Amino acid sequence: MENEVMDYDIGLGGSGGGGEDDGLYIEQEEDDPVVDGSPTAAGSSAGAGAMGGFQGSASLETYIPEADPDLEPYEGMEFESEEAAKAFYNSYARRVGFSTRVSSSRRSRKDGAIIQRSFVCAKEGFRNLNEKRTKDREIKRPRTITRVGCKASLSVKIQDSGKWLVSNFVREHNHQLVPPDQVHCLRSHRQISGPAKTLIDTLQAAGMGPRRIMSALIKEYGGISKVGFTEVDCRNYMRNNRQRSLEGDIQLLLDYLRQMQAENPNFFYAVQGEEDHATGNVFWADPKARANYTYFGDIVTFDTTYRSNRYRLPFAPFTGVNHHGQPVLFGCAFLINESEASFVWLFKTWLAAMSGCPPVSITTDHDSVIQSAVMQVLPDTRHRFCEWHIFKKCQEKLSHVFLKHPNFEADLQKCVNLTESIDEFESCWFSLLDKFELRDHEWLQALYSARSQWVPVYLRDTFFAEMSITQRSDSMNSYFDGYVNASTNLNQFFRLYEKALESRNEKEVKADYDTMNTSPTLRTPSPMEKQASELYTRKLFTRFQEELVGTLTFMASKAEDDGDVTTYQVAKFGEDHRDYCVRFNVLEMKAFCSCRMFEFSGLLCRHVLAVFRVTNVLTLPSHYILKRWTRNAKSSVLLEEHISDVFSSYLESHTVRYNTLRHEALKFVDEGAESVDLYNVAMAALAEASEKVDLETKNEGRISANNGRFRDDSRRNGIQANHKNRDQNKGSFAQQLSEEDMDTKIHELMQEVESANRRCEVYRGNLLSVLKDIEEHKQLLSIKVQNVKLSMRDGPQKAILSESVWKTRMLKA
């Protein structure tokens, strides 16, 4: 039979596959065109493949394999099929130490059937470095040159009988052969057997990574050379498994989402790209998640923990914090594509599902792609990197420092979390770098450049709903902790997802019940503590109570007073070197502390509460009670309506009454001094007010006995009536009162003011006396404690002497 033939090259890849996974270089079959002469251009290489260590350049030296003649191919040898010939030659190559590939074949022009096949040494031919597809573009990571023009080969052709006959066999190689303990690194001999695949599948399902799986295989087979493949092949096989599983999981996910939306039209989901061929991200949010965002959507966490190698589940929830300090869900994402464009789509879709209202702040992992997407979609939202993730990454990037210096982590924690100002942090940071010789560490330099997005001292001016500035959570608010773990696949996920929702909802219901049906134990007689116990949820009240009780160990001293704003220095007893600055606006009842705890967490700090204590502010002003922390956080009732119930007790504060009257009087004085006529009207109004105050003073006892204290609306109506009467009678009182009467009234008012000043001085003196007694008592107790210690160590005589010395010092003081 006469045949016309054509020649061409084909590449044959091993089981290792190609591509890139987890940042590791994965070998690919050398399938570049080759020429049979010397190379047309010199080439250079960077990096090293698995075979790079065993290959040499083209050489005139000849290497003849040593093999059993009975197991060596020869011309005229017959095989039942082409595959049998290929398997025999590859088996021979494994025994003697080289790798094989398919080089060329001949086909029948009549029917296209293969009639001849050539198998060659993997180092046959040369790479064509002038090829058009590579010479016009820059190669970022050139491959190692592996072809050195080796002529070793085996050619077979088909016979009329259907068998394949060896037509040519070349034994000699022009390069060194690989020793037996390295043969498993050659591409054509890296095969994952059926039992090995089964074991890998089992261990992968249990959540083990490729490195641990390879360790198990080496132990199982008795050595790496007996495993038959490398860790790269194991990674590729596992990656392909995940990809195949993911394709099925996407359809499973979409079916679930369609079912949920059919049951409830308010269930939201969206798919990037075409739904039938989804290659992008998937987002969904149930009706409860969307409702929760309307109550607690001021802060958001985008948790990407589950996409890491530990979990291998491309799942990322949007979460927040409810009024009990519990994590609450705002939606979920299934991350198929993690490009910047996909994250932009995801954030836009999530924002649309949340009615287009951006949060005040968002916390994410330290990731440049996510950072860029947040900047594009949420430009007005404060973006913070999760500190927990950064410290975890520190352990990886600075492992050598952690091992060499056990105190480094503690010093770093103090530098980041315990510094009170930007200057203090930066000074501490550079001192730390110098101490451990890390000034030139690139990763730490990058971390310092991004300090405004993760170091607390830069973030305290923004609300993040954290209970404390220094006592931070271990991780981002992981809603699914305890439900999703390393072995969770998507089939299990839906059941665990619904179980997590049910459990979280039950915990919120339980917290609501405890708040509404039980009363907390009060630790002080303060009206402010009672007020807070009636407004805050139990968890938040406990946190506020800690701050309130903490004021007992703090002293607030006035440092400056410019009229409207008074500045106080607040410090703990015995720690005057570490004080806090509180600026208090008496008229507006607003205080600003240098620790900025209220701005950061929404709860007043003990420093501001200490100032409230010394200024007789007995209840919390309404603007310091965030509705999101109250028991009515999810109620449509305005917080102000609830606070009106305690308005009368709020007015019980003498300071509030005084400041309110003073504020109104100052406005009245400014208006009355504009002209002589307005002055006369103002004086007349003051005279009328004085008469009413005198009358009210006389009747106060009788009214209090009959009616208790005034109702809130009566007080407000009385204030409004006074303003109305003042406007209506501006002219009449100026005509009725003579200058003599006005002088008399002014004299009486001045006497009352002087009397009030004297009483204030008496009160101030009494207060200072009490504080002095407290301090003396404290010092006496301290001396007694020291006496006990000294008596146990040195005998009673020294203790008595110490007490007498203290009394002498007190008398001199």
C-alpha cells in the first residue's frame, strides 16, 4: 500500500500539568519548536526547573546507558499498539535515567491515520529563541533551557498485520543520565497512581494542604523516590480537583439562591456576568440581613478569612455589630474571581442591596486589590485594615525575629495599641526598629506607610463600634466561627449557613429577653448609672458601668477656663504623669476627651465622666446616648421620646439648671444693651421676673406638698409662657415702674447674688475639706499597710517610728 505522509511535532505533557498555584513555579512541557542543528541564537536562563540540576549543554561526549539487554529496545522489535511501544520506551528510560516525549509522527494522507511515531529523549533538539511569538515581547520569567540536541530516540511504524515494529533505535545520549534516586523528578516518570489519587482526595477533604499530604505519602510509600511524583504535581492535582468541584458548586449555589428568592421576593442575589455561565462573583442577602443594615449599618467588616489556604472556601461575609455587641450579617459573597474589577462589582452590588447607604467605616484584610476597590466604591467611608490579620502576617514575615527575640511581639503590641498620640507612636515605632535592627525591612516599611489605616491612634476619630480602644477582638467579627472550618465544602455549607443564622438569631433573642426582663445590679447611687441601666442593653450597660465606676480612681482638676469651654486635666491617683485632657463646653453640655473613646466606640470614657462628676452633671446628655446601643435600637420610636421620660430627673441637676438660665440670660442681656429703649424693656422684664420668682419661692413648699414635682410639660409650658409674656409686655412695664423701684430691685438681686456666692464658697470649702480628709485617710491606710509589712520584716519599733514621722509631716503640711 502506497502512502503519502506529512511530518509535525506534538508535545506530550506529564501528569504534573502546568500553570501557577499559590505563588509557586509549576513546570510545563517544553513544546517550543526545535531545529536539528546548532541553536540559531544563544540563550540565557533564570530560575531552575525540576530537571535543571541534571542537564548539561550540548556536548561531544557520548553517554551509553547501562541496561539489561533483555529489557532494552532493538530494531525489529514488535508491539501490539503504539501505546505499548511508548510505555516500554518510557519504562526503559526510567531504568537508565532520562525522560521521554513524543517528537514526530506520520499520517496517511488517505485517511489521516498515524502510521509512524517517534519517541525521543526530552533533551532532543534545541529551543528556537528567534521564534516570532517570543522575540517581540519581553519575557518576565524565562524558562531554563533543557534541550541540548540529544539524538537518543525510538521510532516505530505500523505493519499490515496491525502491529508496530521498531524501525530505528538510538541508544547514545550527549548528556549525563540521572541517578536512580532522582528519576522521580523527570517529567515523563511523574505519574500519580490510582491509590495515590484516592489518598490525596481523602486527605484533601479532611482539610490538609499539599505539603502535609506529601509528607503522609512519603511516609506511606517509604521515601520520596518511591512516591513517583513531586509536591508540584500534588498541588496541581489538588487545584484541578478544586476547580472541578467549584464548577459544580456554582450551579448548586445558584439553585439554592433561586429557591430562596422564590420563597421570599425580598431575598436579594446577583451574579457577575451571565447567570447560566457564571465566571464572576456571586452575592446574596436575605431580608433580615438587609433590615439589620438599616439599624446597624454604620460599621461593616468584609471578612475574607475563609478564602485563605486554611479554609479553601471562596466565601466572604459582610458583617457588623448589633446593639448587644454581637456579630450581625449584612450579606454574603462567593468569590470566583478575585480581580479588582470583580471586587468593584461586588461592593457596588452589596451597596445597592443595602439601599445605597454607605457605612461610616469598613474593616477588611490588608489587601491592595480590596483597598483599590473600596476607594472606588466607598470613597467617603473610612477604610481600616484588620489589625489581627496584620499581626498574624507579622509572624510569617518576621519569624526569624520572633525566634531570636521572644519579647519582640509584646513590644510591638505595646507600640501599636498602648500609645496615646501620633508622636508617641512614631517615636516608639522607630525605637523598636532600631532596637531589633529592622530599619531596612521592606515589609515593615510598607506597613508603616499604611499606618493610618491600621494603627489605632490614627483611627480614634472614627466610629468603629468597638467596646474598647486597647482591648481589641482577636479577629474580625467572624459571624460563622464555629460553623465553617477547614473541611467544609459547599454541599455542607448551606446546612451550616442556615444553622449559623438560626443560632445567631437565637442569641440575639436571648440577649433581648435578658435586657427587657431582668435588672442589672447598680454599683453606685449615681442617677446617671440608673439612667444608663434603663436605656442601654445589658452588655452595653455593663461596659458603661465599668467606665463609671472607674471614675472613682480619677481626679479632674481645672486647667483653663475661657468662659464657654473649660479644660480639665484628668489623671488616675498616683499617675499624674499620664493624664488626659477633657474640654467641657458648659452651655452645650459637650465634652471632648483626648482619648477619643466616644468617637471610636460610642460610649463615654471615664475621663469625661470624671469631669461630669466634679461639675455635678448627674445624668447623661441625650447626644451621648447612641440609639444603636440602646434597647430600642430596632424600634421606630425616636430616642428623644424615650429620654423625655427622664427629663425631669435631668433637670434635677443644679448645674444644668444654672447653665440653661445663664445661657438664656446672656442672650437677653446682649439684646437689651442694643439701645436705651430695649434696655428699659429688658429692665422691666427683669423686674416682672423677679416678682414671679419671689412669689414662686413663697408657694414652692405648698405646691411641692400637694403635687410633688412639676410635670415636664408644665415646665416647658411655663418657659414658653414667660417668653411670650416678655414679648407682649415690653412697653408696659417700662411705664409702670419708676427708676427708684428698679434700683431697689437691682439692689435686692445683687444681694441675692452675693448670698449665693457666699453659699458657694461654703460648699466649695466643705468639698475641699472632704477631699482632703479622703486623701489623708488614704495615706493613713497606706502607712498602716507599710507598718504591717515592716513589722513582719523588721519588728514593731520601726513601724511605730514610721507612723510618727508621717504624723509630723501632716502637722507641718
